Amino acid sequence: MIEAYFDESGIHQGAKVCVIAGYFGYSAQWRAFNKKWLRVLSDFIFPLSDIHATDLIEKRDHQPMLTALAGAIAKSEIYPISSGILVDDFFSFTEDQRRFFTGATIMPNWKLKNSGSPNKPYFIPFQRILENVTSYTEPGRTANFAFGLDRPMEKYAKPFFMQIKENPWRGMGWRTRDRLGVTSFPLAKETPQLQAADLLSFLTYRHMQERLMQTIGW
């Protein structure tokens, strides 16, 4: 069974880009990764609960540890996936279009059922990473997903995940939708897999933001 762990960057007010990134792999590969990750933290006498990319990545004192943690990722058979969206592009669509993109259903009378989440661009890359991971999942197997989300985001992400999984219209044209397993929302401070995803999502966010600034001439 494939297990995938993802975190986000850019859901805060004023963000110009929104990113979801993380890794997927088989259970045995994740167990091996966890041992490597925890060994690095033990070597640097650093608590698991304090690993958060935004607090560490700019501090020179932590660079040796971050390099070692990156090495633990590189030496593990887990595979990265990231997806992002420009926030202004998302809001260039009408509210009804954004509602449909993020979960509202078109009824036979062409009216929309459910509110969707028209003010949260997060749910566009959310759908893309589900599709990407299942495309690497063998027929007859499933992929389980864990997300590092706060409670308000989890409250919508969980039913939206089930809608994508069970509603044929939402997954229309998506050949591997039947390989979606279950979703969970563990605490990042207790989950090395989510901490690795947090590091990748933060770096992806910075890369996208820098490219955007170069493009528009900031």
C-alpha cells in the first residue's frame, strides 16, 4: 500500500502562491525513513516537536541539521510530488466557477449544489496531488493520504476527499480515481513524514514566489 504525506505553504492572507508538496512511498520505505529522521534529530539533540521549516531554514546554526535531514530524505525510497497555483489566477475566475472547481456540484437545472470553497485556492493543487499519486499506484492497490492541516481546513478537506473518491462526475476523466484509499490529518509535531513534507512545501513555495517576482519584475 502506498502512503503519501503532504503539507502546504501559502494559505495565509496575502500570499501570492499556494503550494502543496510532500512524498509518497510504501510502508516499509516510510519505516526506514522514520528511523533515519529520528537518528538525525537524536544526533543533534533536537526535539521532534520543534521541527518546522519556517522556524529553522533561515537560521545558520541549524544548517548542519537541515543538511542531514535532507540526506535522510535523499537516502530513502520516497518520492516527491508538488503542485501549486498562483492565487491571482485562481481569483480571476468567477465565484461560481471557483465554487465548482473546489467541490460544488452542477445539478441538472445547471444550478450549483453545495458551496464549494471559492476563497481557498488550496483545493486546486489538492486535487492535482491526489491524481498524481494514484497515477503511480498499481491497479488493485490503494494510496492513503495524510495532510498537515489545521482544524478549519481539515473540516472541509475530509468531505471533499470523499466527494472526489465517490462522485464519478468529480473524477470524470481520472482513470486512477478508484485507487484512492483513506485520508488522515495527524499532528506534524509527532510525524516525521509530515515534517519532511513541510520542508519541501516551504522550499517549493519560496521557489514559486521568487519565480513570480522575477516574472512580474518586483
